[in-house]
Amino acid sequence: MKKIIVTIDGWSSCGKSTLAKQLAKKLGYVYIDSGAMYRAITLYFLRNHIDWSNENDVLNALNCIRLHFEYNPETQLAEIFLNNENVEYVIRDMVVAEKVSEVAAIPAVRTFAVQQQKYMGEKKGIVMDGRDIGTTVFPNAELKIFMTADMLIRVERRFLEMQIKNPNVTFKEVQSNLQMRDQTDSTREVSPLKMAEDAILLDNSKLTMEQQLDFALQLIQEKL
Ligand code: DC
């Protein structure tokens, strides 16, 4: 059966990874969370006190970073490893969320991540979510979805998710983090978040997960 590349870009916390995981499962495709790569790089920079305003320090640090994904049958997810350590969960912390957009805006960091992402899509049969997947990583992808949802709905969803891990997190904290990331991600010079011309807009503010999955599956049917 013909295999395609599906890209899902969009604003922070609008459910990209939920949809991407569901689609990958239905299609038997690999799901790759490209944001996890930027988060893992940020984690490395924070742990090793890298001064990311210094280009040389960034290049030296990137030389010491090996990222790979490993499928975990229990979670049915490709989990991210930083220098052979599973960091899938620790990269979701607020400490990383606060800095990741800044790190993801560094051109050398993007070159490093995008090169590996392109390689992962060589055999197709992949669903990748992020910010620049349909514009920069796979400009020729067969199906590009751009997701959005109302800000307050996004904050509420992320707040409920983060509260499970960290009961002290506040709604305001989550809101300012999302606003800050949206702003940084969409205004950076290299590969800013923007909808590809041939992407299909999916606003899920008023959709259930089932409805959004049906919408995307319908689009895939048309491509296969
Ligand atoms: O999808 P996420 O929230 O885990 O992504 C974390 C950050 O990484 C996000 O604020 C922007 C950045 N990112 C990016 O610049 N390009 C991508 N393809 C994916 C994520």
C-alpha cells in the first residue's frame, strides 16, 4: 500500500500530538514528535550550563548531543533518548518549557534537528508534528494539516495536563508560557511557525477528539 508523509503543525497545546498519535496508530505509521528534539536539546543546554548566546558554545554542545527515538510497546510511543538516556518525561517540565522556544530559534539548533527529521522521513509512512514540518522539513509532504484552537481552550487543556504532574502549577503560569512560546515561535527568523500554503486548517476549539480524528482520516483517504 502507498505510504505518505503527514505533517501536523500549529500553535502550542492545540492537540497536535494527540491527533498525530491516533493517526499513526490507525495507519501503522511511525509518529515523531519533533518538539521533543528541541526540548531534549534545551535540557542538555540547561544541565550543562551552555551559554546559548555564544555560537561556538552552541556548536560544541551540539557535537556532544546524540538524539534517537525508541519505540516503547507499553506506551506505544517512540520515546526520545538524549545520549542514550530516556528523557521522554523530564523534557515536559516547566523548566524546559520556559526556555525551549529560545533554544529552538537558534539557527544551528534548527539545522541540527531538521537534518535528522528529514532523514526519518526518507521511507515515508510517518506522521510528524511540530511548527515547521510542512514548510521546512517536508515541503513535499502529501498531507499537511495546520492546527489551531482558541487560546483559553488551549490553556485549559495544557493546565489540566500539567496539573497531574505538578499540582502547584497555576493557570496563569501556563497561559503566559503558551503566549510567550506562540510569540517566539511565530516571529523567529529561521522557519517561523506559519501555515504552509498547501496545508489544511483544522480548528478544533469545538471538536471532540473523535470528530477531529474523523476529519483527518477523511483527508488521508483522499490522498491514498
Ligand atoms: O511541540 P512542543 O510544544 O513540544 O514544542 C516545544 C517547542 O519546540 C515549541 O515551543 C517550539 C519548538 N519547536 C519548533 O520550533 N519546531 C518544531 N518543529 C517543533 C517544536
